[in-house]
Amino acid sequence: MSKTIIAIIVIIIVAGLGYWIYQSTITPEELTEKEQACVNSGGQVSTSLCCKATGDFPNLCLIGPCGCSPDNSHEVKICDCGPDKCFNGSECVSLDEVSVLLEDLEQETGIDFSEAQPVDFKWVVKVDPKVEEEAVSGKGFEAERISSEQYDSIELFLKDTGFEVDLYNIAAGTISELTGYIKGKTVCTVAGGFTGYKEAEGQWVPTDTDNWDITIKCGKVEKTKIEYATEDWQVYTNEKYGYSLKYPTDCLYGPLPGYCKQIPQEERPWECLCYFNAEDPNSVSLGTFTGTKSDLTGASFVVFHSIYVDYYSPPAGTDLVEWVKENFTYYEDIPDEINMEIDGIPAVRVYTPKSPMAWSQEDIYFIKNDKVFQISMLNVDNEDNRELYDKILFTFKISE
């Protein structure tokens, strides 16, 4: 090896060593206490738009701090803890949805609850013709001597955050009651009674009818009503466009037999009451009847993509809502923003009310791989039809 090459190598080593020594002498900008707490717990300091009343490093485990509109928000420093974690104002913690829910409930209602503790409870799932009872493990807390207004504020909070009352998890008595609420797979029971009702059970003890003692328990069910109802349904997979869905077990696979159209609907055999036609992967349809044999209602569910019409193949990066407004001009009322998701993909749902000449209709549009897909459902105001459509949409999955 020549002396010139050796000299170059030595110079590179010395220069690198010198740069490292120089960098080690630079004093980094001093972190604030919150910034240090964020970094120490595995987070990264970032910025985000949060409500105007929110300061730097808010508790992002709660729902409210950064939930305002852009006009009512300003930029603040936050701690980004990554997926499945949140910054509680002091450190990054695992995102426990039930704990967050209970914390929000206590904060919003102003009720002085006891410390949340692990709990087990039963949840009833009604799936015709049977009833399933699930064991739920979660968290809960209690409060004593709350006012009727505070008691009502619990229901108001749960409904405002998307929960609905579940009719199969309700019990009512003279001095106590239980109400079940559900949102997706999250369920809560609110058991309350006039103060003193626990001592009064099984005996006559005067209760305080002006105040309530309550116990709230929340957790996750393993399967929802829709999952129970559709678990035995048939699965259809569209290999061409990369989606799948489930349809009722008793549906005939293929087009409706020609002879069926000649038979009155109340006299039709089973193969004439429901069919699933996927002969053309561009237009997959289910036709069926809902209701009882003496009171049948037609239902239709279609997944459609056109290879012939240009506006079903928009350019990359297309704004879905604006594209629907520009190209599907026959609708009277198109939402101004995304209003639902199909298996996590943004979608826009357009409702057309019933007219003297046509059933009510709902069309859902979403884009996958620069292709617009349209899901059309007829007579959506009928409760039985709506239940059927919701089940199919729940099973709709989109592959990568």
C-alpha cells in the first residue's frame, strides 16, 4: 500500500474523530419537563391542532382536547406516543379504551366516582331464535348519593359518545334499575337505585328517593349481535377487485331461476326467495325478500364498478366527495364530506327518499386502486331491509 493511500486513510480517521469530539461538546437545547417526560416514556415531541382552550402537551387519552373544528383550534405541542398508546399528561401509557371511557365519563358528568377496579359481568346478545350470554371482563366504579340530574347526565354522556340502549340488557324494579349500552364491541351497564336500595333488597327499609347509588361496569364483548347473526353465512370473494362479503346461508348462488318470476311471491319455494348472482364480477347482486311469508318486502344489494364509464376510474388522488358531486349529478342531496367507512376506507353515503314512482335508495361510493365502487341498496326505510343491509355491510372486507 502506498504512503499516499495510508496518508489519506489517516486523514479520514482523524477528521471523523474530530467531528465526533466536536459534536459531543455541543450542548443540546434544554428540554422542558413535559418534553423530557414525553421522550423518557418513548414518545416524540410534535405539534397538532387542538382546541383553543388547550395548552401544550394535553392529555390525549381523553376525547375532548383536540376534537374542535379548525376554526376553533390552534397549534400546540403534543407527545406522539405511536400506535396503541397515548400521552396522559405525564407519560405515554397503553391505550385502554374502557379506562379512557370511564375517565371521560367522570370528567364530563362531574360525579365523584370511586377508583376504577377490574370487574366481571354478564351481557345478553339476542340472536333469533336464541339468546347468547357473554361473560365480560372490564372495569367499573361506583358513586353514592348522586342527584337525579347527575344520574341522567350519565345516559346523556353515553348517547353523545355514540352508545345506544340495548333492549335485551334492561331490568327495572320499584326502587332500582339496570340499563345496558352498546357501541361496537364496547358495552356498559349502569345499575342504579334510590340511596339505600341495596339494604332494602328483600326487606322493607325506607330509601332516599332524592338521591341515587350507582354502579357502572364497562368492557368488551367477544362477538356482537351482527357477528353472531352472520357467522354461519356464506362467503363470496371477488378476486378481480379484491373484496369479500357474506350473504345469508339459504340464498341460492346464481341468477334467479326464470320460473320464479311466474310464481306469486307468497307461494315461491326457497330458491325463489333469495339469490346471490356473481356471474359478472363487475356487478354482484343479492335479491331477496324480508319479513314474514304473508308480508314480504323486496330487498336488493348491488356492488357495482363500470369498466366502460370513465368516471368510475378517476385519476390518482381524486377527492371522492367532489368526484361524486361532479359526475353523479342526478342526486338532489350529496353530503359535503366523507360520512362513513367501508372496512376502514373513506366512503360517502347518499340517501334518496321514497317517491311515488320508486323505493327509497341508498348508494355508497368508495375508491380502491383508483376505481370507484358503488354499493346500491333499495327500500332502505324498511326496518327488515335495513337490518339485512347493515349485516352485509358489516361483513364487507377489502383486501390489499
